[in-house]
Amino acid sequence: MTIATAPTLRLTRPDDWHLHVRDGAAMAAVVPHTARQFGRAIIMPNLRPPVTTAEQAVAYRARIQACVPEGVDFTPLMTLYLTDNTPPDEIRRARDAGVVALKLYPAGATTNSDAGVTDIRKTHATLEMMQREGLLLLVHGEVTDPAVDVFDREARFIDQVMEPLRDAFPELKVVFEHITTRDAAQYVAEAGPHTAATITAHHLLYNRNALFTGGLRPHYYCLPVLKREEHRRALVASATSGSAKFFLGTDSAPHAAHLKEHAAACAGCYTALSAIELYAEAFERAGRLDRLEGFASQHGPDFYGLPRNASTITLRREPWTLPESLPYGDAELKPLGGSETLNWRLVG
Ligand code: DOR
Ligand code: ZN
């Protein structure tokens, strides 16, 4: 007699290089989901008000750590929100506090970005200091000019902001966050060794049709918005290429369900509940599960200059159904793909 056992996949524990956990009761609801899969996560600073000083980042880190379940080894990696007025001095304080990066939100580009940068030239002295002190710049790469079509804002950002930025600060490590287009994938692939990109699971799994299938579906709305199929395919090719320039960043961005199912739905997809399983799905569909570990567990720490995690996780090929809704403080949270079946399950 043979006993059939489902295939399993053992990976070095992955990290999430782009994550929103919010604060307070919302944070307490979501942090355990990330902590059970990932060793570390880069925490986005777009709170209201934003995290702009080393002192605020240290306090926020302690609040996050207090939400990590007993016995779970998870390290939040902190970032500051870059503004027109971030003093160059703050960079040294940030480095000493263990902050690893600053996040550039062009003012008005997305959720809680009102305090963002209005003109990149205003930040040059601070970027100079980051380059010197070895802090990374994480970029939300979309222009904000309302005259530019929403679907073209990322591509336009490359020549308007990214290329001049790279020329001015060639040694600064820059991560083009949550890329969504073939243009950005190609730009990063051809850029020098100090430029990399994160790619979300949702941009690997869905194209913009997902927003409109059977009605307007706000849970698929995020920024940068989902693009055409040809762009999704380019992202899958980059993520599964084995290139060390591309790594995992979920951009999991929880919003209360009533604010997603709203006349002006908030941007953000909640994927942290099942992030590594969603990526496994995307890599399996591309026939490249063998490249998942590099993308999820190796390229990110290598680019940030941090050690790879020592522990492992195990996924089993076992269909399971995502819950439709989760508790979220006093509200509800609807994970992306809720009620749908995933083929891979995290088992240890
Ligand atoms: O969809 C998004 N949601 N994109 C962002 O850039 C921000 C994020 C959020 O904080 O909700
Ligand atoms: Zn984000």
C-alpha cells in the first residue's frame, strides 16, 4: 500500500519588504497574520499623522512588537515618511535608532500622502545624508498631476522623477515599490545595482479586469491601480526571472470593509492573511515554484544588506478556502480573494 502525501515546499523564512499595519486595534488585528509567515517586514509610515521622526518610529515599533503573539519571532523594520522638511540631521538619529529607510510619497499620490514631497529637489540635502549613512529610499512611483491618466502615472514617473533621482544620487539604494507596469520592470532590470523593486501578490495574480468583473469590485482597488494583462505578465516574468533586483513586498493595506464598500472606496488590498500562499499560487501558475525562495527570502535581505533568516517555513499543496471576513477592531476586514480557494497552505 502506498500512502499519498501532498507535496510540500520548504523555504527559508520569507520577509515582507512593504507592509501597512496601521495602529491601535486595527494593528492588533493584522500583525499576527504577518508574524506567522514572515521573519521581518518593512513597516510603512503613512499613519495619520505620519511617522516622520526617529523618536516616533521607535515608539511605533514598540507598539507593533506588543501585538506579536508570544513565542513568535518577528522583527518590524522601521521607515520614516520623507517630507519637504525632513532635516538632514534626522537621518543620523534614524540610523542610530535602527530605522532602515525613508519612504517617498509624492504629495497626494495615495492614502495618507498629504504630507508627502511636493518637489523632490526640496529633499536633496536629506537624500545626500541618506546616501552617506546607508539608509534606503523607498519610492511610491507615480506622478500626481491630475492631467495624467491614472494608468500612465507610473510610467511617467520613471522619466520625470526616477531617472533624475538616480543621476543625482547614484550610490543611494532605491526600491521602486509595488511596480505595476512592464515599463517599470524594464527600467529596474536595466538600472544599476543600487535599484531594485518590490512586487505584490495581487499585481502578479490579477489584471485590471478584476476591478470590473460582475460589477465594480472595490476590494481589488489599490494604488498603483491594477494594469492590463501585458503588464501583469511582465511582472510575473520579472518576479520569476531569478533576478536579485525583484523581491517580495505585499503592500498589504487593510481598510475597514465599510470604507472599501463606499462611494469613494479606499485604495488598498488586504493580502497579509495568506500572503506567502498567494505568491506560491502565482509562481506555480508560472511553472517556477523553484524561484519562489529567491524572490521571497533571499533577494530582499541581500539588497538591504541584512542576513537571510535562519529558520524555515513549510507550505503544503492542500486546497483551502480563504475566509470572507475577519474582525478588525470594531469593524470588518475583507481579505483579497475571500471565499476563494488557494492550492498552497502554510503548515509550519
Ligand atoms: O493601495 C494602496 N494603499 N496604495 C498605497 O500606496 C497606500 C496603501 C494604504 O496605505 O492604504
Ligand atoms: Zn504601500
